[in-house]
Amino acid sequence: MESKAVLITGAGAGLGLATAQVLAAKGYRVHAGVRHAPPPQLDAPGVYPLTLDVTDEASVAAAAEQVATAEPGGLHAVVNNAGVIVQGPQELLPAEEWQRQFDVNVIGPARVTRAFLPLLRRAPGRIVNISAPTARVALPFLGPLSASKAALESMSDAVRIELAPWGIPVVVVEPGALETQIFTKAATASRAALHGTDPQRLALYRAQLDAVDAATARQRLGSVAKAAQVVVRAVDAARPRRRYVIGTDARGVGLLAGLPAGLRERAIAGAFGLPRSRAEAQRRQSCTG
């Protein structure tokens, strides 16, 4: 391996932070991209925080120039980890929330990949894109997230073939739900986005949203540390796999993806406690009314 340098976006918390720490402990020079001031945990040997907002073209370009100066031998890997979750009824979500979802989760990785590819060719290195199981099975009230991760995986599959002549592998990592603050942030952002919504229209979804909240509260969250180890494996492996799936919930989604559409939708609705038809919704309403 000619280069031991890695760039990680969204390294200020959660999976990005944990991955940066593990890679640095293994001897990598980690350029840890953060939007704001780096957290104290990034003040460690081998970790080099840099300002990087994946939604800002100028910020990405400046970060690429800074890393190019520091790493004349190029990069061993770019880990596109920065991401957000936009959730809520599609009928009620404003266009700005859809734009935010795709700007961070889809256009952001495209910006970063484009800016850092010259450094990856020099090593040569690899691209590791952090996706989610919703890329393969869309979930209710997570339509924006599901669509963005499906787009990210399509981009990954396409660019893998495009970059094959330079020996640059493209890896997708699919962690299940992890013990991070991203879900709390998503819930807060959702409440803010729906604050100005017509209360009568929001009330139409109240029973379904309550059922989803209850199902989510019962969900067992995976270990961030264990997920980081898998990301590091994707960075470290001499011949990385195209896809790494992390967690029993993520593997379960893989099984759902192979079911016929009708059966899959019934299984998803049942798991979230959602009515599967108008008649069922009316029965539930009459029972609670």
C-alpha cells in the first residue's frame, strides 16, 4: 500500500468519528471532514480535522486542495459518510427538505468523489460509500432517505465500472440502525419541517405516525464501534467486497427485498403496525373512536 491516507466526511460524530479513531489507531493518516468545530475526540495522533461541507462546492474544493498539499502520494480511500435523514409523510414534506436530503446524501458524495478522484488515481485508492438498507427496501415515512440511498447505490454501481480502468474499487457499506444521534436529529428536523403544516392534514397521519414511533422505539440499535470495524475492513482489505452489510436488521431487509411486492408490503406494514388497506384503517378508527 503506497498511501496510508484516508479522507472521511461527516467525521464529527457517530460512525464517521468512530471510523476515524479506529483507522488512526491502525496507522492511517485520517483527514476528518467536519462542518463545524471538530469535537475533542478528533484531537488524536494521526487525525487531521479539516472543514468540509459536502453541500458547498467551494468548501469541497478547498478541502481537496488542502489534502493534496498534505498527501503528495495520494489517498488510499475516500469514505463518503456524511448523511442526514429526512422523514415524514411525503404529502406534507416541503420541497426544501427533499432538496436537503439529496444535497447531503447524493450530490454531496458526487461532489466529494469528483474533487478527490485525482488523489485516488495517484495512489491508487478506493471509494467507500456509506449507504443504508432502505436503499433496497423503501420504508414508509422514510421515503426521502430511501430514495437518496437508492440513488447513492446506483451511483456506486455505475462509477465502479467507470473507474475500473484505474483499479479504483467502489464499495458500498450498509449499516443497520446504529446507536447515534442521527435519529434524534431527524425527529427534531421533521417536527420543524411540519410545524407550519395544516393541522387537519397532519391529523390524517397521526395514527400512522404514532404506530411508526412505537415500532421505532422497540428497535434494537447496533453498535457504532462494531460498524466502524466493518468500514475499516472495507478500507483496509486488499480486495474489498462490493457490499458489506452490517447488523441483523440490515440482513433482514435483504431478505425482504427478495419477496414479491405484495408480500413485502404486507410484511413492512405489519412490522410498523400500519393498516394495509382503507377498510382496515376504517376498522381501526371505529375501534378507537
